[in-house]
Amino acid sequence: MRISAAGRADADRSMRPQPRDTGTRTHRTDEWASGIRLRRARSATKIARPRPWTVSRRVGRREPPPVPRGAAGEQKSGVGSVDQGAERREGAAEERTEIDLPRLRAWVREDFAVDLTVIDPVTAGADAAAQVWHAVASDGARYAVKWSGGGSPAGLILSARLAEQGIAGVVGPVPTRAGRWWSDRAGRRLSLVPWISHEPALGGMTRRQWVVYGELLGRTHAIEVDETLTEVLRQEDHRTHEQYAAVTRAVGRRLGVVAGDHAEPVARTVESPAASGGPDSGEPAAEYADTDSGRVRPVPEAGIAADHRRDDPLVRALAAGWRASAGLISTLLDQADALAAELRTRSTPRVVCHGDPHLGNMLVAGEDEVWLLDWDDAVLAPRELDLLFVLGGVLPFAQVTPEEQSWFFDGYGPVEIDPVRLAYHRCTRALEDLAVPAAEVLDPATKFDDEQRAEAVDIALSVVSPTGLATLTCAALRELGRVGEKAPAQAPD
């Protein structure tokens, strides 16, 4: 069945938080208290690309750092006729190459005809395959300078296209002297984008700003998909969940060994080694993107995890939460597979999607300026992929209220939402946000300190908390009649 915009209030009530009387501007209270900074910055938890969230350890403090984003980054999912997986892995595995600032300044002057007088490194990003600087030109203009060795230029191409078509709220890259959107320097891409330094949308948005946000996303979804965009953007095939499901099952197996418990309920989330790419499966081992080094790492084998982490209190805390939520996680895994199989039998209406349009990727200024940043995850996909970030949201501390949803759709316009597609993308996102931080906690090669790993535990378990995305997703699945009335086990508050 399909639901219309007019009927979305009843159809999506399971995802809604309670309304709050906050006046004209809605506020997110104490969203930084946990020490977690959400970027989707989505990129959300990429298995073979940088993580969408980052934690405050990236900037060494717990209060929100300045937002150093005004650039559309490179698409982290490789595109075109090349081996996309190999391209992503090669980019992620490169060692960071340092560059002296006089050389960088000369490159920018030669390639973009911009004379930089101040260049400061930006350390808050999650893309370990790139270096970013905040720069000031001789005429006072400010730019984000990015030198990237990973991914593809799809994000640059798309943001340039959107900006050229006059879509307000999208900042496009500065063209080179040759008319390209990047230059090639020392085997990497060099790009220049105007610096946007407005207020983070997580601080709260007014009714008008929600309407403007709806207009922005609606115009993005309406853009014509031509041959160029088809070639450079990844296309959703309803197999996206498989990489996250493999990591989730692998993590469950490792946690079962660490806890010394091979029985249910931990084992329910892992099936068998063959089902999750284990040593007996003949399939590649599950992998995740180490957001500290930028390398793509295998999830540690059960024996390794047991040897290195058995007495680790953080791993034991993760194992306890995982065990308490085993039923919930198992439901996510089963439903993601079932929904994907059903959707692959249908035609797939694809539009240009941002891929990660949560409030952490938005800046606001005045009543009519809403900027959507970080086009790293742009994809040709059903619009439900983007709309899930509005129909309830994905951030436990910043769920989108019914009132805010109504304001958004006033700007977006009438739309029919396919609840099955919406459910699939929710399951995928929940698995993504659960699996990668958990894998980082288990990895004996991680360079994270205990505080950083503790934050990763918090992130993973927040997904299966009573207000987490996994719990809300299962509630929506019950309303669709896809799971029983009895709620799966979830982690305690």
C-alpha cells in the first residue's frame, strides 16, 4: 500500500516522538552532552567509506566545534565502469600524504586563479583519505580547500549541477581555469568550494526554515537525471543493507565468543560463519571503514577478539547490550533481507538523493537560508531514502516532530510514500549505525583510546535504545504487519 502526504500523520505515528511546546523555533536540548558529534558528515556508517558520524574526539573537546563544512565532498561510493569496490578500498587504504602550504597555495593560484593569504588545516572531518583547509583569499573571500585521494568526484559534479540550476541551499565548487570542478595534483583531486559558516541546524529551526528545507529537498528530487548523472552516481539496487548485515552478524559472533556464551540470544544475530562471510563461507570476511586511519579493515575473527578483548570492560558492556537487544537486531536483519527481496521484484523509481540529509548536515541563517552540505553519499535512489530523515529522523536526540514534518512537507509538496521502501531504508540505516562503531570497538588494531571507544559503544547501543532507530523501525514494521505484536528485546534505558 502507498500513503499520501495528507495521510502521513496516521501512517507514520510509530516513528514520532511526543510533540513539544517550544514556540516558533524548535530546539535540540543538550544534543552534545553525550560527547558524540554527528556529521553525516552519514557519510552514516559506511562499510567501505568514511563514517557518517564523527565523535567529539576528532576535535578534542566535548562542545560543538565550528562547522568547517561548505564543500560538497567527493562521492565515497565509486561510480562508472571501474571496479567500484576496488576504487573505494584503494582510496581508503592510502596513507595520509602531507603537503607544505606554500605548495598548496601555488597549486590553488595556478589552477583556480585564487590567491590565498591564510590557510588553516581543518581536523574535524571524517574523511581520512582527504585533507581539508579553511582558507582566506586576498580579496577576503573564504574557501574550503580539499585535496582528496579517495572516492570519486561525483559529489562535486552533482553539487555543481544543482547550484547551476539555481537550487538555493547548495554550494557548488569553484571551477578551475580550464573549466573543470577539480584539478589533478600529485595523484589526487584538488577542489575549492566557498566556505559556509552559518549556524548548525541542530540548534533548532523555525517553521519557515523547515519549509525552505522541504523546498530544497523537493527541488533536488525533481532534477532531471541525465546520462552524466547516471554515469557518476551510484544506483540503489536494494543490496545496500548486505554489507552492514554482514558486519552485524560478524560482530555478534565475536561478541558471543568474548562473552563466553555461544547460545541464544547473542548467537541469534550471527547465524553461521557461512552466512556472514566467515572463514568457512568462501566469501570475503565482513569489513568496516576504520574512521581513524581511513583503512578498510576486516572485522576481527572470533578468536582474535576473544584473545585481545575478553577482559575489556567496554567490549563486555557492548556484549551485554547486544545480548539484551538480540531479538531486535535479529528482526532488523531478517526484515532487511525480506524487504530487499520484495523490492528487487519491483521497478525502482530513482531520483537524485542526498543520501544523508539529517540536521547535522545542515546550516541555517535568517529565515530563508538553509544549506544542505556534504553530498558525499549522493545516490540515485527512491525518494524514501532521503525522506526517512524527516519522517521521524535518525538521531535519537533530535527526532523530527509531527509539527516539523508538516512544515517540511508544506515546502516539499504532495508526495506518495511507499511504506515498504521506507521500512527497507530504515532497516539499512539502523544496521549501518549499529555495526560500524561496534566493529571499531572490537578491532584490536584500532588506535582509539578508551574514551573514544566508550563513545563508540554509546553510539552503537543508542541505536537499540528505547528511542533509537532500531526500536522505532521495528515499531513501524509492526504497524505494517510485518512483525508480531510482541516487541523484540531491546537494550535497557
